[in-house]
Amino acid sequence: MIELTEQQVAELKTPESMPLRVVNPWTRETFVLLRMEDYERLKAVDYDDSPWTSEERHALAWESGRHAGWEDMDDYDDLTEEP
């Protein structure tokens, strides 16, 4: 477990900083610190870390294509299907 720095503890006391964002200085990735009870509540209700099904992957690809302006995806599907 990682302990918070004094700067992070001070930031937690200001409501406008919530949720607290932390940046990895090497990768520039941003992370969000949540209280454990908030994390558990979110995980129980909305979080699903199971592997994506084939149907979910297909739906995501379809939606991405639609947003990219590929209106004729049905024609593409016909070309890629095995006989």
C-alpha cells in the first residue's frame, strides 16, 4: 500500500479537488484517488471487469465505424463472412 504525501492529504481537505487526481511523472498517466467506500460502491453497481464477449467486441467495432462515418458496414460484413 502507498501512503499519501502531505501535499495529497492537504488536497483531500479541499472539496474542489475531489476526486484527487495524481499524475505518474514517468508516463504522464493520470489516476484518480477514491475513498474505499466510493470505490466499492462503484464496483458493485457499475464495474464489470469480465472479458468482453464476441458480441460486445462486434458492437463496439460497429459503433466506432458508425462514428467514423462508415455508413456501409453491412457491405463490409458481407465481404468478410466465410462461405
